[in-house]
Amino acid sequence: MKIVKKNSAETLGDILAHSIFLKVGRIRKGKIISQEDINLMLQDGIENIYVGVFDNDDLDENYASKKIAEAICVDGVTRSPTYSGKTNITSKYDGLIEIDKEKVFELNRLSTNIAVSTLNNHDIVYNGDHILSVKIISYAINKADLEKIINFLNTNKIIQLKPFKSLKFGIIYTESVNEKKNIIEKTKKSIKSRVSDYNSTIMDEIIVNHDIEAIKLALEKQLTMDIDCVLFFLSSSVADVSDILPSIISELGGKITSYGMPLDPGNLTLSGYINNHKILVAAGSARSDALNGLDWHLNSLHAGIEIDQDIIDSLGVGGLLKDIDFAVRRKRISKNINTKKANIAAIVLSAGESKRMGEDNKLLLKVNGKTIIANYIENISKSNVSEILVVTGHQSDLIQGELEKYDVNFIYNPDYKDGMSTSLRAGINALSANIDAAMICLPDMPLIGIYEINKLIDYYNPKIGNEICIATSNEQRGNPVLWDKKYFNELSDIKGDKGGRHLLSQYEEKSVEVNLGEAVSFDVDTKSSYNSLK
């Protein structure tokens, strides 16, 4: 492909190399130029533009990005629609992602025209989280390069998702003479929180003196129970592999798999097993809620990853955990656990006639085998919203038919032809009484997924003034927008074919912008924008 300067009238089918700003709006770079685009440019006096012209052996960036992403996908992940040469791969489950760093390096070396970016190996991922992105750097890629990349991926898997599974725990605490009495109670509270993050269960708790016989009896008891892992909190951390607890494990026919780890805090964590029971011995620092080497072991254990000393030794780079925000590095896995979260409703405005699309209802067009509206609702239904209202109008029966398997409430707006404000009002008026805030959603945005919805919700915090959360991309505001309930009356009073955007200028001090990336900047309004998706 070459970037050349051409007469605007002669660019039909070429790729726009640089964005152009017209009186009617912007034509984005990377767009395949249509006759309508040419007419608009000529009307504005733009006679020459820079375009990308394909060579005979070039392939479109979206086609190539989609094919590479499909070759990377494994069980438990899914790909987003492809736009602007980029495809995201997201998780379908909560778990750990395994990344083969060397193979990713080798993959990126196959062509200077691709960029595959991933999370770190053994990062926690949640349903809807982005794991990996595939970006074609230019607007096209050489066919031979793409074939080389696909052949490599057909024989080399670079990612694997390990879903978390709930486990049963036995906990043994040891105490020493003159030890503070509240230490064990604080530890119980901390480990209960940690274990519940995985929807796991503490089946038995025993407190014994820090004495070899007492510890051995407690361990023998729990080994007879239906328990997956015995976790120890000792009044005195293991000082050597010849110490009391490692000796007991060996005496009972077990094996030490690791002792000591380059994660700080948590250096003195020990792991092993006896028959089918995993054994974990926490470092003293794990009594705190702060991120610890114990958390790494718990992640691996729940993901079913077998640990050995080689894996442990590889953790040194990035292993300094001090001063890292605990909330960023470890969070709750199940949205149902965090009962203190606000009740957020999603109002999905689906009543419009999509006139710019011609005869087609854009919400009923298909992307990745599903209609645009079904894809959008499926993502929202897996997010942290507690109620979904779908406001219908034009072709209401068809919209409802596409969504009949989802747990949503339909609100028919008979006045939909009078503008978006009527649908907004219908949705606001139908909200349940216990709703704290509502997210106003436009379903013609197929790149908005679970991750984007949840990130917007995470920023909602009226206590610190975050009452309105606005999705942005490159500092440009877009949708969705989340509104606290105190604004519902004003939203209901809006007239005409507009949403709540004009209210934002009145409440800047109560608003927070949330960067959600390119997902915010793309919607399906025209046949050209729909055709740009893969």
C-alpha cells in the first residue's frame, strides 16, 4: 500500500489517509471513500486529499485483524467486532490468563505491520475484561505476511484462560503464649474476605498452640474432611524447610513444592500437598488485607494451575507489591458478592427509525452472527447493572422478538417519532423505586462491551461528587452516560430529539469523564459505518 495525493473526485474506493473536517462533520481516517464522501468534499472545496492505495497483494486492515484474532482465540474468550484495524479479545469467565511471552514476541516479529498487545502472564481477568488486542498498523497488510502469521498461530497458542473454580478450605491457626488475643480474629476476618472473593467456603477452623503435636493432630483431622486446601496461619512463620510444619508435611507423606518466593510482602509463603489436599502456609504479613504473595497462590490454586519452584522463581520482576493500590490489584470476582454496590439501571433507547440507514433497521443488522441490539443487550446483561429497560417504538415487535431470551423490561413509547427525549422520558418514568442511578445507552454502538459498562459504573460515587459519569474517547464526550437519580426529573423534562447532553454543562462540578477508548467513538448510523465492521 502507498499513501498518495489524489484529486478528490478520483478517490472512490480508496482509503482516506487523514481525517477530514467538513461542515457536516468529520470523515474519519481509514474509511473507504464513498461517492457521498466525494460529493461532500467537493461541496466544501476540498479538491485534493491523501489516500491509501492498495497494491495487488494487499489485504484490508479489518479483514486481517479479524483473521488474526480468530486464530488466537481459545476456549473461554471471544472477540469484539473489528474496527479501524483493531480487534479486542475478551474473557468470558473470571480466572487467570496464561500468556506465552516468548511466542507473543515471536508473533510480533513476523511483521512490522502488526501489534499484538496482552495483559501480563497470570493476570486476573473477569467476565468481559480485555485480554489482548490485535492492531494492524497500516491500512493494509501484505497477503504473504498474513498467511505467515496465521500459519504460526495455527501451531502456536499464545494465550490460555484458566477459569476460577470454588474450593473448600480448612484453616489452622497457631497461637503462642502472650500473643495478642485479637490477632487471630483479625486474621479470620481477612481470610474470610479473601476466600469469599472466589465464592469459596471455609469448612473448618481450628486454633491450636504452636506445638508440633497439636499442629499435627489438627492437620490430620482436616485431612479426613472434604477439603481441597488446608491453609495455615502460624504464630511464628516457617524459618526453614526443616522447621516444624514442613517436617509434619513430610512425616504425613506429603511434599513441599515451594518455599520462599520473590513476592514482597509474602516472601516466606510455603506450598505443598498431602495426597489430594493442597497445603498453603501463609507468611505473617498475610494477616493484613494488603496484597500479598498468598494472593498469588490463591489465584493459581483457584485456577487449577500447578505450582513449582521454577514458576515461583520467575515472579521476581514485578514482585515488589508494596505501595501498590490493593483495590487495583485484587477485587471481587462475583458481582453478586458486593452487596454494597449501588443499584444501576440501564435505559436502552431502541425506538428510533434509523433513517440514515435507509430501509434497514440498524439494530436488526448482524455483527458476528447476532443482531446489533442482541449483542448490546447480551453485554449489558452480563455487567453490573441491576435492571435493564429497553424502550421500543419503531418495529417494536421485531426488537422484542430479538430480545425475548434476555431478562429485560420493555417500555413501548408511542411518541417515538417526536424525538429521543420521549424515549428518555418513558425510560426514566418506568424505573424501579430503588434505583440509585441510570445509564442512558444507545445500542447502535457495537464496540461497547461488559468492560466499558462496568468501568463507567465503577466511577459512580456520589459521596465524592461523581454523580454523572460520561464516557469519553480522546477527550471527546460520547455515550453511555450514567446519571444519579437526583437528575431524573430534569432528564424527564427534556423536549425534542435530544438526550441529556445539554444538561452536562450545568453540572460540570458533579461530572467525571471516563476514558473508554475507541468503543465510544464508533456507532452504526450509515451503511458505510456498518460495512466498516468485520
